Amino acid sequence: GESVGLHLPTLSVQEGDNSIINCAYSNSASDYFIWYKQESGKGPQFIIDIRSNMDKRQGQRVTVLLNKTVKHLSLQIAATQPGDSAVYFCAENPDNYGQNFVFGPGTRLSVLP
Amino acid sequence: DAGVIQSPRHEVTEMGQEVTLRCKPISGHNSLFWYRQTMMRGLELLIYFNNNVPIDDSGMPEDRFSAKMPNASFSTLKIQPSEPRDSAVYFCASRPRGGSYEQYFGPGTRLTVT
């Protein structure tokens, strides 16, 4: 399996800098969101999630911000490392049952040495 | 834990042939999902099962696609007959009962239909 997306938006950051990846979601009724990371040749991997009753959640080196007013999510990665190079997807859950997630198109993050 | 296992990892077949993709979810997980990933459409949910029962197959593109889950540890996605536009990476994912909605993805099967 491989990541796809020759035409994906690309974000290039210098190693050690902070990265901010943005995502606009479509359904105002969505109440749960997940960020996934997909490395080349692998399936998506969970990074962090957030519920709609929160506007910020922090993990290890990552922070997710949610702005429900404008239906916008962002993923912040602190001190970006070469291993962070991947495609990042946001996924929204519009059906309140946590099963049927709708994935965004993805953003490719390239970490420059 | 071996994670979600998919086979084959790569499949090349000719148009009109039957293709069967296989998935073994993580032991103890009770939900299983099949996704398709293409350049044009990104990652799309095809079908998902809860406790081996298909819950939502609205993402299955057409009748040529079918999925089964005969038991908690095995699922298949079948395409018959296959067409070139079916070429994609197919992912299987599983989720444990309750708690987080995190889905654990397999490595995918890259299908090429010529």
C-alpha cells in the first residue's frame, strides 16, 4: 500500500521548525475529528483526536485546534523532524456514531534538512 | 500484536477477472472497514461491519463489488468483473469495541487492473 497524491498540497518546513497543517471540514454537524499520518507504503496511522466540545487538544509534540465557527481544523507539530515527513489527513465524523468518517484530501509535509 | 493483516500486498490482473482482497483484523476488534484510495478521490469508505454484520455499504461503487465477513477474524472484498478504473490501493481497518474511535489501518493492497 502506498500513499497517493501527486497533486496534494505540500508544506515544506525546515527541520526543527514548527509545522501547521490546515483542514477545512464540510459538515457543521460533525462532532468528532481525527488526524491521521500516512507514510509512504503504509496505511494511515492515528495521531490525535478531538471532540466538538473542545477547541484544543495537546499530545506529544502535536496540538490540534478546532474552530467550529468556520469549520476549520489545524494540526501543529512542534520541532518538526525528518520522520514527520508524510501525508496528513483530517477526518470528520458526521453521523454521531464514530464509524463513518469522511477524510479530507490530505497535505504532504516535507521536512527539509 | 501483528496489526491488521492484508493480502495480497500487490495484485495485477486483467480486466474482466475476479479479484479477492483479504483482511484479518486485530484480534478483539469488533468493527471492520474497507477503504479505497485513489489520486482523484482520496480515501473513501466502501463498507463497514460491526460484529461481522454489514452496517453501511453505501460507499460500494456498484454491484461488481461485494464484501463479506464470515467471522470475527476474516473479511474479503471481491470485485467481479474487475475494470481498469478499479485500480487503487484498498485498505482494511479495524476498531476496538467502545472507547476511542481510532481505526487501525492495514498496509493496503495495491490493485492494478490492465
